[in-house]
Amino acid sequence: MARQGPPSVFSPRSPVVVMVMTFLGGWLETQYGKAWGISGLLFAVTGAVGIAYTAWCWRGRTRQARAWAVIDRGPSLALIGIPAFAFPFFGAGICVFFGLPKVLIIPFGLVTLFCLVMIFIGVTEPPKWWGPRWFREGKHKKDFKGAAGRGALGTYAESSGARPPAVLSQDEVRKRLGGGAEAVARWKGGWVRDPDTDEQDHALARKGTVAGTLAWYPQGLGFAATRREDSLRGKPTVITVPAAEITDVAVVPARAGADGRARPGFWRRSPFPRLVVRTASDAYVFDVARGKARRVAAFLRERAGQPA
């Protein structure tokens, strides 16, 4: 499986989103700051968030903290656009809100002046000498080698044009459990292969999860990846659990693993409770679409002869 690609432009960590929030904060300040009796506060808060984000981008201590460098327009926004507005917003905001001398705005304005000069002379990407050392040395390119620039739309296009494997997951699980027969019941969801990871297998995936369908066949429970997952992975992804081997069926909180402990982080994870199916040797965790985990658990307990 290829390494995780860069985050979507709609990710909370994306400089595109931060830039939009900066403009939104500035607009709210100019429209409602005085009416709400908080003149300068929204400028100060918006600027502080932008400055903190700029510092986070410059430090780039983790792979995710360097991901902005491979997002379309990411470098120009993170290194020029956001600082150009965040610094003067913060300087003006604290001066107005706390009644400080306006001369304190000057140091913040110098940052803006530098950024605006680059914008004025037509710099659409940061010069080679501008940016953190790891950015200038191209460390981000090694992080996302073979995946840079391929977001959700690119992945969708790739999956649509890719040739699926010779054996599809849906056909394989039907062969193993149904003997060619159709499923008794089906539920959309996903197999949570790793509840702890903070990475996606591709730009369309949830973190640590393979999208697919859960189904009950005459001989037991089966999971089959979607045709798109098959195309992106180049092979089928199938889980089969014979009815006689099921020892327990449980429901755990959203974002939890088989241990029932919810992991931190909401982004790119299902907001619904998860289903856990145990055997003597394994525990399988599944997402179930539209919050139907409890309904599916009751169905499986009845079919597998487990106590409610």
C-alpha cells in the first residue's frame, strides 16, 4: 500500500482553511467588533491563531506538520499569505483592545510589508531562499514521495481509471461463506484495521479504515472492500468469520478499538459507535454506517447464538 498522501485542502491543518478563517475573523471584527463591545479582540485572536500556525509550519517537527508544503498553493499561503495578514491583525488587535500605543504595530507591519512586496512583484511561490531549512532542503518531498499533489479528486480519478484486481472482494467473500449464495443481510461500513493510526491509506479513506460492506451469509459474517478500494489497493480485502467461531459481539464508542477506549481525534474518523466481533484468537472492529452498530450487533448475536 502506498504511503499516505498529503491532507485535503479542506483539512483543518490546511493553509487554505487557515487563510479562510483569517479572512472570516477580520470580516467579523470590521462588521461587529464595535457593536459587540470587543473592538480589537477578534483581530487579536485571529492574528494569534495565524501566527501560531505559521510557527507550527516553520518548525515542521512531524510529517503532518510538513504536509502543507505539498498542498496546492500551500507554500505561498503558509509562508507569504497568512503571515501578511496574521501579524498586522494581531498587532492592531492588541493595541485597540488594550489601549496600547499604536507604535507597537510597526514591528508587525514590517512582516506584512515584506510579504506584500513579494506579492506585488508577482511572487506566486516562495523564493528558494525563503522558508524553514527543512523546506529549502526538500524534506517534505521525501515525506510524500510518490504521493505529493494527489488529493481526494486525484485519488478518485485514479480509482475510476484503475483496473480492478482479477478477483474482487465481494466475489471472494461470497465464495468463502455463501457458496455462491447471496447474503442474508448487508450493511455499509468499514473494517478498522488500525484504530491507533493517524494516517489514511489514501485521500478518500478514513484513518486506519478500509471502506466496504459487512454481510451475513448462511455460514457466517463477511467483510468485503468496495470495488474502489480493490482498485486502489490492487488486491481484494476480505475478512470472514464463521458463525461457529464467534464468541462475542459488542458495541464500543466511536473511534474506539477492541479494548473499548476511544482514541483522540475526530477528523477522518466515523462519529458513530463501532462493532466488535470476537473469536477465540482475534477481535475485529468495524464501522457501521448511519449509527447502526447496535442493531447489527443484536442481529449477529441472534444468528450466532450469543447472549444479548
